[in-house]
Amino acid sequence: MLEQSEIQCIEHFFDYLQRIGNHYAFIYNNEAYRYQMLHDNALKISNWLIQQNCHRLMFSISNSPFSVGLFLASWLNAIECFPVNPRFISNELLGLVKRAKPNLLIIESQQNSDVLTAYCQTERIKLYVVDAPMNFLNTITGTPTTKRAVNPIQHKKEGITYHISSGTGGHYNFHGHYTSQILAYAYQRQFDYGLKKGDLSLVHLSFNHAYAFSYQLLPNIALGNSMILAPSFNAKTALHYIKHYEVSALALLPTMYYQLCQQVKQKSLTNHHLRHLSVAGDQPNPMLFQLVKDTFDQPLLNGLGMTEVYGYAQNISKTNEHNKIKLFDDVKIKIQSLKSQQAYPLELKNTPFPIGEIYIQTPIQPISHQGVWLPTGDYGYVDNEHNLYFLGRIKDIIIKGGSNIAPLELEHYLYQIPQIKQAAVVGQKNAIWGELICACLVLKENTILTLEQVNQFLSQYLAQYKHIDKLFYYSQLPINITGKIDRYRLVRDINNETTTKICLP
């Protein structure tokens, strides 16, 4: 396992990778890769990045030993690194490129476009389109060395890795962490997530997602464990890996567990080796806890986190209350009273502890918010044993299948559809997905608009997981006392389905 002396600097961490070099790090495309290979490839990529004069790296590719090597090489070279969701389409990616201003961009072919290519040429951004990452790794020049190569254009002491979140205002936020913070987090958290040395984890979430990065990549490397790097989630594929490789640990989003349980019903799963099942990304429905227990005869252990600070709470044993989550010892919590308790849809529990909005401080605080209290956008309370009780969300963000959806981003594009006079996007509770994305619309006189037409238009601008699930038609959207669209009224409406017309998918 990772020792404290091995996180004092990135060179010591690379020495650690060599120390555990004979252990298997990854299974990828049915091939096994040892930690020594991960170490050597990271050095090779590091030297290649120096040859490219790279000081700001952005990559948007699926998990592979190459993508992990990019993380490590950026840390070694003390450069700024921006991992991006590989589900993003070219339009979304272009907006991030304009903001981050990388000088080297690595993407997959489905994300490329003439507009993106032209922009990179104009701004002198080196663009590489990679569909077979290990083949690409074999073609790059950058011979592995036994010591760190010095990047002559960099004067920083350490690198910064940025994870990106969807803001409620319809834009993306960049949350940067120093390499020293990330290594310290890996050391501190190696046992906090309930993983054990020798576990084999199945990884279906991309490492650009802070959940996969902090729940799987970092603690498993710290323990010297093996990980199966799988493609984007598919329940049939997941079940095959679980059986074939005798997987012992899973960390999935709630909807993934639901789909996996349905797959197990169709295909029997006997004598499995699963012992640790964790879930995060959204608060699971109590029904899911029972479904997972019935399917795998193992409890579902819930965690909580946010992109800014990675995971900050995780149950490592079963609790009788589905919304009770054990906070890590080094996480500080402040509860701030709600201004108006009537605005929130969930009933507040009768408890002797103060209830309010949750603010946190942790050692992994992003560079831009050092030493301040970070609002989580959630509300709840904390008991005397440092357990957090999650009661609901305050912010407008919609969480569908563990992905954050900003209503204002969708509304921006909905208003470009000629038939739409007014639009508001809100979430509708759903036992499987957590929430569905619903558009409440007022159409212009003598016009019609179908769900298929709406999503066909949105496909030009947004990834498919952000598309609308249901349309609700209004003659006029409700207004609150400040003159703004009353989102709380709309949430009540769509959860009771009291509007005059509903278009189902």
C-alpha cells in the first residue's frame, strides 16, 4: 500500500509505482498491464509532452492505460491538465477548449468537427484524434527514462488537475487541485472507501468524473490493486466482467445498479465474488437498496461527494437509514439555517440537530477556494457521531443517472426553437434515474412541437444524456412574487402531473 513518505513529491510516487511494479494495475481489452508498465508509459508520455511543448493539456478520451498515463505524466511535468467527459459532442467540447486554452488537445473521432479543427488551427492548438489509445501510445516518440525529464518551458513546482462540473447557471466550472493534494488524498482515502488490498474493481465511469477518480482510481492505486477498465456502461458487459474476472468491488451510479440487477434477473449469477458495492452520484431510492441486497446478497453502501472536493463521505458498513452517510474524519461541516423552509419539497425530519444548508471544508479544497466554506447545494443535518443525514437539494441542478444537468444550459437552446415562447427545465422524480429532464413550454400561437423535434434540435448542441425526457405544455408559466418563473411550482406540477398536456417519450 501507499506510504506517507511516497507522497512527499511526485518522484517518490513514481518510485512507489516501481516498488509495486509486478502487481497488475489494469485489465483493458482483455489484456493485463502491470504497474511497471504504467510507470514506464507515463515516463514515455511525459517526454513526448515535453517534445510537444505542452504546458496545458486537455484530453477527452475513454479510460485506458493511456488516459491514466496522461494523468501521471501531467503530474510529473508540472503542467495543467483538463480531463473532459468523452460523452461530450464537438459543440460542448469547443466551448471548454475556448475557456481552458490548452495548447495540446487529445480527443476521439466522434467529438471532432470541422469547426473544432479550424479553431485549433487558428489558435495553434495541437490536435490529436485517438480511437485506439494503446496503438497511439505505441506510435508516439518519447523513450522511457529512469528519471524525471525536465520541462524547460515550465517553472511551476507542481501540476494542477482540473475536474469540470456543470454549474446551475448553465456553464461549466473548473476545479483545480495541486498534485500534492491529489497524492495526499490518495494516501488518506485508501481505506476510507471500504476497499481492501487485493480487491479487483470494475470501472465503468470515466476518470474525468470525480466519483470514478476519487472512489476508484486513486484508492486502488494506493492499495496496489487491479482494475478492469471497461467501456461506457452496459449491463450485459458488466455482468460478463463480474463473472469472468471474479470482480470483488463495484462503484456505480444508482441507475447502473438498477440496470445490472435487471440483467441478473435475465442471466443467473451464482457463486459471485462481489463483496463491496458502493454507490454515489445521487442519493439512491430506498427501493434500490433492497433490490441490490436481494440480487447480490450484499448491502449497497452509499457515498457522497462533489467535483470540488471529490468524495467526502462513505458508508463502509450497512446503515438502517438510507440517507445516513458517514463523513470522513478530516471533513468539517457547517449547517446554515434555511431562509425559507416552505420552498423545499422534502419534509424536514423531527430531529434535535440543526437542519439547514450544508457547507464543507476539506484538505482537498480546490485552489480557487482555499480556506473557505463551500456550499454543497444540499440540506440536511449532522449527528454527534459525524454522520450526515441528506434531506434534499436546494440548487436547481438536475441529477439524472448520476450526471449533473444544468437547466439554464438547456433553456438557452430551447429558446432558439422558433415555436417556443417560454421554457423552463426542471426535474421529475424517478425511481430508476433519480430524476427525468422535463421541459415546461409555452408555444407560440398556432404551432405544435413534439419531443422528437425538440431533441433533434438539441442534438446539434448537447450530448444525448442531456436531452429532454418529457414535455409539459402550459398556456402560461407560473410567476413568483419577484416576477421570475416559479420553478418550485413547476416541480410540484410535474411530480403531480397536473398540467393540461403531457408528451411522454
